[in-house]
Amino acid sequence: MKNQPVVDFPPQDEVGPAMKGADCVVACLEREGVDVVFAYPGGASMELHQALTKTKKIRTILPRHEQGGGFMAHGYARATGKAGVCMATSGPGATNLVTCIADAYMDSIPLVAITGQVYQEFIGKSAFQETDFFGMTLPIVKHSFLVLDIKELPMIIKKAFMIATSGRPGPVVVDIPKDVQIQVFEPVFPGAVEIPGMAEDPHSTDAELEAVLRLIEGAKRPVFYTGGGILSANASDNLRRLAKLTGLPVASTLMGLGAIPPDDPQSLYWFGMHGTVAGNWAVCDSDLLICLGARFDDRITGTVSKFAPDAEIVHFDIDKSEHNKNKHAHHVLHCEIGYGIKRLCELIEAGPFEKPDLSDWFSTINKWKKDHPYPFNYKPSKYILPQDAITALYEETKGEAIISTGVGQHQMWAPQYYHFKEPRCFISSLGLGTMGFGLPAAIGAKVACPDRPVIDIDGDGSFLMNVQELATAKIEKIPVKILLLNNQHLGMVVQWEDRFYEGTRGHTILGDPENIGGPDNLDAVYPNFVEVAKGFGIKSRQVHKKEELKDAIREMMADPDEPFLLDVLVPYTEHVLPFIPQKATAKEILTE
């Protein structure tokens, strides 16, 4: 008897027992493999929380602010690649998630935000804690759902996760009125769903990819420009393989850090406003620029017309809307980047492919690296400088920690002095640039990766915006570490004031303007973060002397089971260098 052909039948629908809509939501989350939800309750979502108390498969973590919960979900997603899940009540609870949703949208992070809504009969009537969250979030999501028919609930939850994680990842909102949550029905859990307009991931043809290889063969000054799409596609290994097969230098955005090790001879590490001189100049002078999973944003390009002006540009992107949006590309490839890179490697290995001679190009690049070394040189000081603190942290952790940051100068110093050798180790708000991101994102990443050290490198201004999440870290026993670079100022804005506004302080001093605290004036440092941490039950220490820094970092890292805040007093006069002023070009980079 001949073997019968194997037939792949689609997964079958399954009818569940009678349950409330809220219980159905939890059952759907379990089916999607969700193991943690970051959720803050309220009147319109308490049924969902009652349902979460019954599950044995999902941990519910209570943040102290909905924004904190949203950024925890973001950190979890960035560390794992899975969809992070957050939940809030209607009205202000939901609106407190808007910034998190916008952040995930800008950085293409898979996020499912579930919100309670008022009873359907009150929608549109300005009821207590009612907002049109569906309409409000449309510009910053891949999709928003308002569940009006309980029978559609299982299908909608499944679609939400599919949309959030497929193609170019992003956030999805599911808004559920309270009457849908309490209604009882027999759910039909779909085995599979079809979403109109959602096609399979696009793949470039071999002919298109071979044309790119011919361009590489003929190039004299080629560069790979890589972004967060590499990490989303889990394509780091194949990127490294492609780099070796072609011999091209690789410049990364901050979103793509870790895809290729910074100490690789072909690595230009990261480029852009505060990136390496060699990376910026190599991209600017390239004759062939191959963009892999990035979007030509303004922090990379500066003045667009002068960005890589002599380069023939190839742009791989899974999202058609990014093609020619910011920068004209001579060759656009609508392609899932993981497939594109892997297939390029296979075509090279199958041959014929003539690896270009880039000896002259690398001679130029290596001279730039020597003249402007990475990490960037900075003038020593009698004070602890932010660069000193991050370097000491890198040495103590051997570069093996997951690092989150807030937003500001410390956010740029972190990847300058902490070298990221693997993907998903640098977690930061990059497209939206949201202060207050660091601590909750670190908590989410630590929940996702409990066996790895997770450290929030933060500034005092950014840290204060979600300082309440110290309570979450303590009560939920999430042992994140906080390296707080405390300069008593909004450092990045101060830097711009120094450079472009003759040092005029436009409300950028966080302490007392008449008695500025700092390493030379300890009594005026405000607030006292050691006491703040103690109030939350968190171990802490303040340090301002260079000779005490390494010991303090060792103390912070000593107990892997306890959160710890290390308050490092640093001067506010330090500037992040290199620095390309806004709308300037790579050739106008400031190095002093």
C-alpha cells in the first residue's frame, strides 16, 4: 500500500463551557500562551481582575500607575519578542496607557492593551469614566477593537495577538464594555482566524536579491544600515553570517543594537545623532547603502537631502509605507527581513558571487576609528562622571546584563559605554523618547528574564516620572537594579541650552535654582533618593567619590534577589559627545 499524502488540516474550533465574558478573556489569554499581565483595576475592568484571580497559568502584576504597567509590558515584549499584555479600566485608566501605546507604535513593539469600557448603553453619553478609547487610539495602533457582541470576543482576542505579532509588530487595543464582561455565553474558541487584507509575509524574488548582490560586487564603499527589524525577525545570526560572506561594514541604529557585536572588525556600532564618528562618516561617504529593517528617521539622517548623498540606496522593509517616505531609495524590496537576509546568504553560498575588495574602504574606516575611538574619549574629572559609572557597571557585570534606560543624556551614554554584544539587551524608548520609561521597562524585562541581571540606567528627571513603581518591584519581589545618574538637571535639554541658547536655563534645574545640589553640595541634593528608596522598602546607597564607585556597584549587584537603588551624584556640566545638531549632517558632527 502506498503512503498516503499528509494533509494539514486547519486547527479546529472548540466550544467552551458557559462562562462570563471576563472569564472568556482570561481563557483566551491562556490559549495565546500569556504568562503575565500587567494590570491596574477599576470599575469598568474589575470583572476582568476577578477572572484573573482564578487562573493558575497567568501571573497578574499590579503596577502603581497604568503607564507603569504599559511600560512593563513593553519591557517584557522587548526582552522576549512575545506580545506584552497590559490592562486598565475605562476613562483615565485607559488614557494613562496612551503614551505606552504610542511608544510601542513608534518602536514596532508587539503590545496588546485590554481596557474596560462603560456599559454599552452609556457609550457616547459622557458617562462617568467614559472616553472613546477606540477612536482615540486609532492613529497609534495597528488596530483597535471595540467588542460589542460577546460572541465575537474569542475571535477578537485571537486576532489581536495575530495582528500585534505578525508582519511589522505593533500595539493593538481591545476595549470591552462592562456588560460584555458580565454576560454569560458558551464561547467558541477559534482554531484559526483569517483577517481581511492581512497577507503572508512578503518575500523578495531571487532575481531581486541577486540584483542586490551584483550591486555589492561592484561597490567600493558599501555599508549595511541595520535597524530594529533585525531583532523583530530574530535575524541576528543570519546578519552576522551575511556580513562575513560579503565583507561589508555594518552600522546599526539604537533599535538594532546587539545584532552584531561592537568589537567585530566590521562593526561601526551605532550611528546617528550621538553615534560613532566612523559610523556616521562611513554611511555619509558610502556609494552603496543597504538598509535592512530600518526607517531613515530624523535622528539618523539629519538633513535628509545631505544624508548619504552619493549612495545608491537599497531599502528592505516589510512595511511598504516606509519605502520612500523619508528618503528616496533607488531599489525597494518589500520583504520580510529574516527571509531576505537568509536567502541572500544562500544565494552567495550557491554562487557565483565575487566578494568585493574593500581594503581601501576599511583602511579609511579604521583610520576614523583610530582618530575618534569608541568608546569616545572624554576628559577626566575629580568627580564621578556618568561615563565612569557606566564603564564601571559594564566591567562589574561583564556586559552580560539587560539594560533599560530612561530618556536623556544617560540614554545615550548607556550604549556608548555599555557594549551590547547580543540582541534584546538594550531596552529604551527611542522613537517616542518617553521619560519615565526606564524603571517599569526594567521590571517587565526582569519578569521575562528572571535569571539575568536587569539594570535601569536612569537620570533623576526621568526616574521621578515613574518612581512609584519601586513599590511594584518591592511587593512583587522583582529584583531590578537602578543606577541613577543624578545631576539635578534635565541634562539633555541643558546640553542644548549650553550649545544653542548661551546657557540660559529655561526651567531645566530640578533642584533649588538658588542652591544647586551636586557632588560639591550634598546637603542641597533634592530629593534625597536614598530616603525615597527606603520609604519603598528598597535598599539604597548614595555615592559621590570616585574611590567609592566600584565598591558601591558591587554592593548594588551583590544580592540577586533584592532590588537596589544606587544614587550616583554627577556634575551637570558634562555633554554627550559626539553630537550632530538637529538638521545638521554627519560632516558637522561635534566632538568637543
